Amino acid sequence: YRGRYFEGCPFQENLIAEEQYYHQQFLLLIERLVEQLVTLEDHSQALEYLHILLAKENLWESAYIQLINIYVAMGKTSLIHTVYEQARQAYEDRLDAPIPDSIQESFESALKTT
């Protein structure tokens, strides 16, 4: 996947809905793949795909939650603070909004388990 396929093309405006649909499908596919990798306990591969997903869409809530959960499962609890800060910064920069409750709750839950 090399990014948004029609980006920069003169006829892009005519294809916005289709392009958004396929971009969304790509992100959902990565999300499902990550879920399978977590089930198989292939955390390092799941992390790679989560980073790809967040590079394409840094407001994908479930990706941050998965990162937190994986780092806890791997015993790398110090990294949950980094994930939380990345999420907080993304939401502040792009939406001028606080971090979603679901990410906040996942972070707080992870802190209790460490």
C-alpha cells in the first residue's frame, strides 16, 4: 500500500468517495490482521502493522488501545506512556480535542496492572 491512490490526480475530486472507501477498507484490514496476530501472540508483527496503520491514520483509536495492550503483554510497560503521549498529541494537533475516553481508560487500566 503506497498511500491514497488518486492523490494529486486532476480527477481526484470525482473519486473522493471511492478513494475514502478503499482507504477505510485498508485500515480495517490491518486492524483485523492485528487482532489475528495478537491471538497468535505474534506481538512484534502486530506492532509493525499497528505502526503502519497509525502512519496512515493517526486518529485510529483501537490502534492505540492495541499498542497499550501489546506492550503490557510483552512486559514493556514503560512504552505505554509513549503511546499515550502520541495519541494525546495526535488528537490535540488534528482535532484540538482531548484524548478519547477509550484510550484514557485503556491507559489507566494498564497502569493498574503494572
